[in-house]
Amino acid sequence: MPYSPMLDLDSDIRPSPISLLSQSASLKRGSSFQSSRDDTWRFKGPQQVTFVENLTEVVISQLPNFWKLWISYVNGSLFSETGEKSGQVEKSKKNARQRQNDFRKMIQEVMLSLMKLIRGALLPFSLSEMELKQYGGWEMKSELSGQWLTQVIHTVRVSYEALAALEIPNDLLQVMQDLILDLRVRCLMMTLQQTSEDVKRLAEKADWVVDNEGITTLPSQFEHCIVQMLESLKEPMECKPGEVNIFQQERTQDQVCELCVGIMKVFINCLEQLSTKTDGDVDTSHLSSDIASPDLFSNIHEDFCPTPEQRLLIILSNCQYLEKHTFINLAEHFEKHGFHGTEKITRVNVESVRDLDQRLFETYIELKADPIVGSLEPGIYAGYFDWKDCLPPTGVRNYLKEALVNIISVHAEVFTVSKELVPRVLSRIVEAVAEEMSRLMQCVSSFSKNGALQARLELCALQDAIASYLTSESSFYLAAAIFVSPINCNSRIVSWEMQSFDAQSGTFQCPGLVCRSMLGPTYLPIHYQTTSMVRLTKSKQPIKVSLEFQD
């Protein structure tokens, strides 16, 4: 415990009220204030907390007696009990009334000394440099946690209630109310800062356990962490009689809002770190999958370590869940506990998670679309193919079949994590493919009749196969590509060529993919129960090529 002249009972020769109270308490309890060499303090929590408890105990055990003695002195009951004569009593009462200001100053000195000693121990930054030399001196190895500050707030509140019950004038107790408010604000700030550190550690505990919606436990752990924080702040934030709302100061509102936003951003940073972890960074000793439908996902491996692409998808799924559920729930919790600026907190958090979501999404699309798009041009011109000099079409060429198989593979990978992500991802993949096909077709200087038929056949096949995921942009690109082929290449001829190919080659199938296993070692094609994904069927009607994804 630091040296303070206010507590040095041997060297303090100034007969101040607080020193008298300390001496009285020492005689009564056998020296409540222990030196820093007393090892028993180590087992009573932080020294500052024990100091405040002992100090308030001294004041509460002594000040009421002084106050009652003064009241008896003023109203004359003290003299009546001693058998003083009536005239002497009136004279003493008159003298007491004249000394009221002196006694008031004594009480005020006690209260000010008490508050400054507590501030020196807990809120040294609230004292002036001169006051800090007199009332401070504590070694602040670390800040007190919100839990300990809550205990101190409870102690000071009990002391205030005990003094208020004596009907001591409110203006003398105002310094105590000011201290309580500052302690409440400090407790709130420290709790928010500690929660930020707790949230940061969630990434260390993260695994890749997913439910059948592609959500890990991270969002629920994060929400639980915030709810626990709010519950711990119930007592400090509660307004007792005579206290003011903790958010009455605009500065406090702004600081709390900033810290709350900071907590959310820390969590979003955790998600981003997890999305970029390498296999060596991931602890796979505790990884497993919690899938509600084992019939749907049958090839689950307990020691699964997700690929970078799967990791991106899982974090994307978590981002969507945060925006649609977690942040809404937290906004309700904040409002329930009296926090201000909830709308701003929610808005900033949603913007942050959307930003992360978009960046991760673009990364995933780049990883998946670039290989598919990059394979189109070499595939089209494989074997020195020339649009101006080619044989009659015998069907869709291998480059397009491979592109469709790769699109199906992406569908399978996404579907294993979250079917909600499938339309979003597939639409972007399709846009990239359509844009590249449009570019390649527009680069062709001229077509022969056979070349035009081949181009129209492949473009129509592609258009029908990806119809479910066409957007306005991808439709525009395909329309532009089809427009390039000669006008006299009509759909009837294309249909006849496709039927002719079907008659010669039978039914062409490209095994479809539905991921029965989330997180297999690779995302190789897995057959549906019916393997009719890309099929040229026999029909009297113009043939349609469709890429059917079964949920």
C-alpha cells in the first residue's frame, strides 16, 4: 500500500477529522489499515479494493456517532441528559447554532478526504497533480477489472445510503454521488475494453464445426460474450435514488458507442484472420462436423481441415448470419439494458460485415471463376480449330462440357456449406463465363456456315444449361455473343444438328454434384441419385440443354 500522509497515524500531527476517525477505528478493530508488508492483503483481492472497503468502514462506523452527537448538542437533549439548568441549556444551544458552519466544514472535510482517497486509489486521473501527490501513490500494475469496480460501486453505494439515512444535507453528500457516477462510467469503459480482449480470443478457440446451414459456433459465442457483458453491467448501470443516468453526458455516449463498435470490429477481424489461415495455422485436433442430416452429408471426416476455398465459404456464411440475425439480436439486448446509440452501432457493424463479406466473396469468385474462364479460349481453339474452316457440328465440344462440369463442381462445393450461397456464387460464375464467351465470339472475324452452326449450338447449349442462374448482365453477354453468329443460322437448323448428334451419340451426361459430404478431402464429383445433369434428350421438340441442380 502506498504511503499517504492521511493514513500515517504515527506521523500525522494534524488533528483532522479523518485522522481522528482512523485512530478511533484502529483502536476499535485493532488497526484496520495494514502496511504493505502485511501478507494477508494478498488474499483479499486487489489492494485498492480492500483499501476502499476498510476506509468506508471506518467512516460509516464513526461518522454517524459524530452526527448524532452534534444533533443532540444543537437541540439541547445532550445537556438535558447531563442535568444542566434551563438557562445554561439555552445558552449552549445558542452557542451550538453559532458553530453550525464549523461542524459543517468538519463533515465536508471528512467527505472530501474520503472521496479523494478513493479517487487516488481507483481514479487517479480524476485528481489534480497536487491532489495526486497527497492522495495517490498507488502502483497501478494493471487496471481493475469491471468485476472489481462493480464491487467497489456496491461498497460506496452502501456507504452513501447509510449516510443519507442520517439526513445529512444532500450538498454534503454530493461529492459521494459524483464519485459513484465516475466509478460507474469507469466500470462501463473497463468492461467494454475487457470484452474486446475476450472477443479477440474467440479466434484462438475457433473450430470449423458447422451446422446444416453452414454456420459455425462463432456467431453464437460472440453473442453470448456480449450478453454476459451486459448482464455484468446491470448493477453499475442501474440508477439508484439520487443518481443520474450514466449516459447523461454526451461524451460518455460517444465513448461507449465507439467501444461497442470496436468490439464488433474486433470480431469481424477475427473472421477475416480465420478466412486466411493456412493449414498449418489451424488446430485440427478438435475439428468435427455437426450435421443434422447424416443422410444428406454422409462422408464427413472427424479430422477435417477445410481447404482455403471452403474456409472462405464458411466465413461468408457466418457473415450473412451475423447481418441477418446476430446484430439484430444484439441491438435488442443493448436497448434492453439502456444503451444509447444502438442504431448507429448496428449500422456501422452491418457496414463492416458487408465490407468483409464482399471482399471474401470476390476472393472466392476469383479463385473459382478464373480457371473456368481461362480454359475457354484454349478449349475453343484446341486442335487448330478455325471458325472459317471447320467440319459440320457433331455436338457440343469438350471445352464446354468441361466448363459445365467445373460449374457443377463449384455448385457442389458451395452447396455443402450453405445452399443460401449457391445462387449468389453461381450467378457470378455464370456472368464471368458469359462475358468471356461474348468477348471470344466478338473477336471472330468471320464464320463459315459450319462455324456459325457450331457457335450457335454451343452458345444455345450454354444458355439453356445455366438458365437458372442467368442475370441481366450474363443474359446481355450471351445475347451479344449469339448476335455475332450469322443470322441465317436459325434455331431449327441448330435443333436438327443437336438431334442429329443425339441420335448418333445417344444421351450425353455430365454427372451432377450434390455434396453429400461437407468437407471431403477434395470436392470431386459425387453422383446424384439420378445422374442427369447435362443431358441432350431425344424429343420431337427443339432440343434443350439444361443444367439441373437438385436440392
